[in-house]
Amino acid sequence: MAPSLVVLTDFFAVTNRALSYAAGLAVPLNAQLVLLHVRYGGMPVPKGYGEQDTLRGEQKTDQALIKLAANQTVPTEVDVAEGFLPEALTEAVRRHHPLFMVMGRPSNSTESTELFTSVVMDLLRHAPHPLLVVPTVGWDAFLPRRFLLAVDGEPFVFADQDHQDVLTRLLHATDATLDVVHVTDDAQARPDDGAVLETVRANDLVNVFAENRLHEAYSPTIVAGVLEEAARQEADMLVVVARRHSLLGSLLHSSVTAQLIQESLIPVLILPAEE
């Protein structure tokens, strides 16, 4: 059975860009797309879809989804769910077993970006599954070629062992390179390169990894350090391991993950971990 990518739709224009990006990834992954639309999910209703809660509005939405699916370049199905978003997403993961989920990040206002980030963090807590967040502009035209994995140097365990294969499959499908960055906000710290790399190797995140691909950096703020390294490496996808239980002051603390989701100019792939 072909793997799937679940794309959350809300009919903002940003969703179409995220959908285009997901469709581009689906080709080398030999994957199909699932357009997941959740009714009454607690999300703001876009202007022009105020009738969504009525029968006529639902029919209009269903027709738009079918048309959207038919216009994709890869096999695409529609999944319409009712209820709150976390529960609907959990059920979609159970039913479709996606490699990862895809959401488009709005950027038209600070308020909408903060609301979106809050929704993403809530999803990660209730439905811990790999999630790709795609920024508004410029990421629907080409495949990623340079991945950057941000780690904090501490051991971690994935919520689901299938999640550790996601990065390897993406790297293989896109023929991309992988670098790892470890940022510390302690100017006196002397990181152990071997220990940092072991956290990556212990989880089989990648089949082969060269030590010269590890980059150690100091920054007063972890987020700034990660984003600066991403710019220096000209990375076009950032990969973050998000711990379920926050570790104060570490890269994987939920607030840092939230800031990376809000501020990253490149797509962010979030891999949930138990600890």
C-alpha cells in the first residue's frame, strides 16, 4: 500500500501552497495525499465560508474539496471529519497511517500566527505524529535539498518507532544532504561531539552520518542560534525533535519549538518524542 501524507485544509490561500508542497514531496515518496477537512474544529472560519455550518455550506465545502483533490498531480482522497481538531486528527492518523501531516502557516498577522502555533502545539500534545509546517511564501516550487536537524544533545525516545524512518525516507526520496546543529546558550559549555551524535545514531534517524556534518554553536537564545545556522547552511528544511515532557532551557522545550514554528522562514518538520 502506498504511504500517505495528510494535509489539513482550511481554505486559506496558504493551504493551497502547503498542498502544492506536499504534492511535490509525494512524487518521489511514491505517496498519495489525503485532504483532511474538519468541521466545527474550533478553527477560525475564513471569510467567504460563513455558511459552513449549514447544510448548504457543507455541500459547498464538499464540492470544493472534491475539485481540489481532482486537480492534484498525485492520487488524492478527501476525508471530512466532525468534532474537535485533535480528536479528528488522531482518528485520521489511525485510519490512514500517514508518514507525516502537513499544515500551512499563515503570516498575515502576529495574532493569526500565534493562534496557529497554539493549535500546532495542542495537536502535538494530543496527537503526537510527525508534522510538517510550511511557511506562507516560496515553498511550493521545489523539493528540499539541504536538511538541518536541530538537537539538544540529550537522549530521546520517539513516541512511535515508525517516526524514526520519516527523515531517512525523505532524505532518500529527495537525494538531500543532512547537517546537524547543536546550539547552547551557555558560553562556558564544552559539548561532547560524540555524545551529541550518539543521540542521532541511537534512534536510527539516518543510515549514515558524517561527523563533519555536526555544527556546534553558541547563541544567547537557542532559537536565534538554530535559525542563524539554518541560514548559514542555506537549509531548505528544518527538522526538530519535540519532547512531550519539556526540558527547561533545552532546544526541545515546547516554547522553543513554538518559536521555531513561528519564526522559521523554511519548512519545519516536527518529530514528537516521549522524553
